[in-house]
Amino acid sequence: MVGNVVAFMFNVLNHAPWGGLIVLPVVEGRMYYIIAVVAGAVTTALMVNALKKPISERVEEKQETSNDELDLTFE
């Protein structure tokens, strides 16, 4: 969403029906297109890191829920 808004604000036109950096030859406003891609990627990375649980909490939850043991015997 952030990348789209940045591109819209700077009138970037993408003449290809897909995205990514492979379409740079057909993009009008290449510099702002790259800035929009970077802004979207940074925003996504920040939100993922802000919303995910720390590893220590995930390990503790996994240990708490994995108390069930299954004993298999083969004869």
C-alpha cells in the first residue's frame, strides 16, 4: 500500500500488467518507481518485525504445548 501511494503521488506509470523491477524499461518515472518499491519493502519489513513475537516467547509456548508424549513400542 505504501509503495502504491508513493508511486501515485509522483505520477509513476507502469505500462506492463505486472510489477517488480523487471518492468523498469516500460515504466515512466523510474526513479520514483524504485523509491516506491523500497518504501513498500521497508514498511513491510518494519511491520513484520513489530508484529511478530520474539523467538524466546515462541520457544516457551512451543515447550508448554508440547508436553504430550507419545510412546511407541514395536514388537
